[in-house]
Amino acid sequence: MMSATVNAEEIIKLATTTSTDNSGLLRAILPTFEAESGYKVQVIATGTGKALKLASQGDVDVVMTHAPAAEAKFVKDGYGTNPRGIMENDFVVLGPIADPAKLATSDDVVEAFQKIAASGNSFISRGDNSGTNMKELAIWKQASVSPEFSGYTSIGQGMGKTLLMANEKQAYTLTDRGTFVAYKAKLDLAITFEGGADLANPYQIILINAEKYPELNHQGAKALSDWFISPAAQQMINDFKVQGEQLFKATYK
């Protein structure tokens, strides 16, 4: 909780994805930034689409998301500046441990999705315009499959609730690896397909255009962005583990 004595100019509003929040990464590393800088970071964790919308409306000071095409449009449209790639993890396809659609033998994730649609098995989609949802829909498009087949359910929820529903229904779903690891103990699901460039999941931190929204905390936002690319923060990202597994790989060069 932020102290009531914290001045507004000392607060940095960060819109980011549920994956960075659900994984525990930000809770683990942001206190170091706050202690060193004197700023307090207010994290608004939501889907990437909503995070970028908040940023485009000037409702937050800085944004960190994982949807390259949407981020590029955000910058091109004049809302964002100085995008920096800070880390990555990957997406994985989860499903019943027995893998009834036989995804493990697929050559790539496009073939894996085609098998899900053809098999009659269920698939749970976040359906929330998040980075994960955007990636999922892009894969269906690559697979030439309309995500309206009988087993497809779009629930309009975050990653955690999607995983729990997929577990309850013993359905397939797409998730970022970090959230899966964080929830693994609660799930009777397994990674049924992983790997390949199509499942890469890069994260960027992007400043908000000061000309559009001069009233925002641009100084604090820049301080946070600069801190994320510092050697110390990049090392903290690499060192962050859940249940002994590294969840994110620092990527700033």
C-alpha cells in the first residue's frame, strides 16, 4: 500500500500485463527501484490492449507490454516514445496430461492448433485483447482456422482464471510460461507444445509522448525505464525464479 504522505509527483503509474503481475516478478524487483529512487510504482495489471488504451488516453505514466504489433502501432500513432525491449519469455500450449489431440508430434504451433480444432477437444481463450489473446488469434489465422469451432470458448478473463477454467474443463489453452509456472501447483495440465520463433514473447517498456500529455510524471517514467535496462535490474530479471525455474530472460543490449 502506498503511504498517504506520498506526493502525486512521486507516484509512477505503470500499466502492464497480468503476466508480469501474476508471475510475481514486479513484486520481487520493484521494491529495489522504489528504495533507490524514492518513487512509488502503482501497478495497473491488465491485458495488453487495455494497458495500451490507458496509455493512449494519458491515464498512466508508462506502459510495459508484450504485443509487438500493437506496440509498434502505439508508437507510430504518436502515443509512445523510446520503446525498449527489456526481457522475454515464451508462450506454451497447455492441455490434458494425456494430450488427446497429440500436439507433441506437431512440427510447429500452427500444426498444433490445427490438431486442436480437428480433434474435437476444448480450447479456452482469454478473449480479453491481451498480448496472449492477440498471439493466440494470430496463430489461428496462420492455421487458417476460424476460432468458432464447437470446443472453443472465449471467457474474457485474465490468464490466471483462464488457466483454472482450462484445468476444470481439461481443455487446451495458450499461456505465457511465467504464469503457468506460478500456477502449476494448482493445475492438472501439462505443456503439450512448446518452442519455435512463433512462441517467443518479448516485453517492451514504452514512455508516453510528453507533447500529448505534458501533465504526466515523465521524469518518474524515464527513471523507471532507465532502471529496467540497468545491469542490476537486468540481472534481477534473470535471477527471478518460481519453484526453481527462471521465468524471464533479460534482453536489453
